Amino acid sequence: MSPAPALDKPTVGLAALFATSGVIHMVRPQVFESIIPKPLAGYRLELVYASGVAEIACAAGLLHPATRKAAGLASAALLVAVFPANVQMSASQGRRAQRKGTPQAQAFFAGTLARLPLQWPLIRTALRAAGR
């Protein structure tokens, strides 16, 4: 069995991002409930909590050498799994920006769009932490 990849700054950054987001999922779940894709709407709160727990577990796993490989793979899978929620957020914010027409609503919408392609470098970082 090969040793875990070294703990580098990108992996620490991904762990910090997951830890922060995971805690927010736990203490302010309402922030995330609206971005659950419509087919899963009956399980909004449960999915928000589950994804928060998963993010915290991935964060902790990325930091420890014995669990880094598995956590890297789990982190990449989690990022892929939550991508539809990020798309839903952009679609919802796009409609809101059209209705409101305010610069703030339009800026927030632009931010949600800019966030979508940023998932790929995060996935790459997770896979690199897994030694892939």
C-alpha cells in the first residue's frame, strides 16, 4: 500500500472550505434548503444535514494521512453530487435577478455562475489528495 500524498496547501484549503460549509449547513440549514433540486424537495432538510455531515467528515479525513486517500475520493464524489444543487442555485438566482433587476441581485447571480466552473479545480484537488 502506497503512502498517502503529502498534506499540501490546496488540500488544506479544500478541507477548510468543506469544514466551513459543513458547519454552515448545520447551523443555518435554511440557507441551503432552496437549492435542493426539485425532484428531491421532499427531503430538503435531511439532504442539507447529510451533505453538511459529509463535508465535515471529508474535511477531517483530508487532514489525516491514514484517511486522506479515501477522503479525497469521497470529496471528489461529494463535489460531483452537489453540483446539481449549485446549478439550481444559479437558475433560481437568475430568475430572481430578472425579477428584481437590482445590481445586487445581478451581482449575486453572476457570482453563482462564476462558481460553477470552480467545481472542477476543487475536484482535481480532491483527486490529487487521493493520489490520483
